[in-house]
Amino acid sequence: MFHQRAARLAAFAATGVLLLSACGGEAGSDAAPGEKAAAAASSSGTIELAFKRGTAQQSNAQQNTGDWASDAAPSAAVKKPVVRKWVQLSAGRAGNLDPVVVNGAGFTLYRFDKDTANPSKSTCAGECAATWPPYLIAPGGRIFVDGVKPSSIGVIKRADGSFQVTIGGWPVYLFSKDLKPGDTNGQGVGGTWFGVTPDGQRADGPGEAESGEQPGGGASSEVKPASSVILFDAAGFSEGGASQGIAGPGCQNVNRGGTFGSLSANGSVKIWEEADCKGRPATVEGNVSNLADIEFTRIKSIRFAG
């Protein structure tokens, strides 16, 4: 298996063409050097894609196509599923995230902690996929790679038959509330959404998750900022267990412990894994009966409005 993989990557280096299975692994290719693979997907879910080193601009890709199309912004993409004939994956910087992968139009790409990387699987559909548009590519499409290793890129076949790009096994998405290139409004939303690095890891940096965001991207403008929070050591707001009350305004450090089971807030509040409102953040609304459900049990500081 190792020798087969090495041979496929060597073939990519020589030809620029790699065949990916719908579960994210390479399947080999005998396409002629420099040619784009045929636009075909087999019944087994195999999709043939051509890789091209460098940016689309460097390769003189046609204007108003692919990631440069007029509907390339995530807010436009939510109107209907968008399948690109070419996409660009570039390692760069967006906001406080460095490195993070952005597309050809400069919009941040995200991963979702409730998905899985091995095997690659997306759990974001329906309203979730409207808020977080899956990053799709057509069979036979072209992927421009700029600072991202082709060996970390794959595809999965979604329930609707479309093909979603993966990085490091993680399905990747745009965020509908990123309004301009370089926005990172999806970073830390619900403690489960994060910019994706070139090898599929979470991008470092606090980002700017929007107040009131919940896992899956739902937002509520009716929820007011919290002025106080009670942290319970145990899940389920245990009345007999230890707890700690914290009030704002501004950033307040948690003075005891650091690992909690549940949280009760009188509004929307941002929690952080490190003191002084640093490290990984998450925005929550009201009560969370089991912090493990949002994979955020370590809380060292809280930021209130004001």
C-alpha cells in the first residue's frame, strides 16, 4: 500500500493528475501529462480530478468561472448548491488565522468537529449546509494547489450525489456570514467550527465568532448578552455539586478549577479555553446542560458585553 501511494504521488509530480476516490484516497491515473482528466464519476463513487500547482491566476484560468464566478461569495452560494469546475486551495492568512486555507476568491475554508476525518464523513446537511455551504467540485474538475500538499486533499460523495473537497480527511465548508475575502466570522462558532490548516488541523487564533451563534450556524438576534454565568462542575446543573458564579462586564477569569460539566447563562456569552480570553473560544446562548456535547469542558475565562 505504501509503495502504491508513493507511486501515485510520484505520478502526480510528473503529470499533475491524480485520481481520488469518493472516500478521499487516491486511485491512480494514466492521463497524459498536463491534460485535465475526463469528467466522469464511476458508480463506485470515484471522481477524477486534475491538480495544478500554483494559483488559477498564474495558470490564466478563465475569468468569471470557478472560484472567481460572480456567485463565489458564501452569502451568494447559499441560494443554491454551487458545483465548481475548478477551485483553488491556498495556504495563507485570514484575520488572526495563520496559516489557514482560503479559496481562489480569498474566502476562509472551515472544518466541523462533528464531522469525521477517518473515514471522511460530513454531518452538515439541510439548514446547516445552507449556513455552511459545502465546498463542492465537479467530476473532472481542476484543483489549483498553492501551499497545500495534494496528498492532503480528497473528496467525499454527499447524499445528494455532489462531491465535497476534504483536507486532511476533513470535509471543508464556506461560511455564509463571511461577507468579504479575509473574513473569519465562522472561527469558533459553537466551539465546533474552525478554519482549516493546509494539513486539515484547526487553524490557530481566536477569530471573530458572531454573538448568538450555535453549532450548525443558527443565530438568534433575540438573545441579549449575558451579564452573569454559573459554571457547574457536573453536567445537568447539579444543585448538590460545586459551582461558581461569574459576572461581567468585560473579560473575567475563572478563579477555580477549569473543567466544567454544565453552564447557566442569562443570555449570550463567549467562553474561552485560556485565561484573559485567549485560546479557543465558543459562543453559547443561555443554558448548556452538558458542555461535552459542544466539546468545550475547559473554561478559563468568559467575556461579557461592556
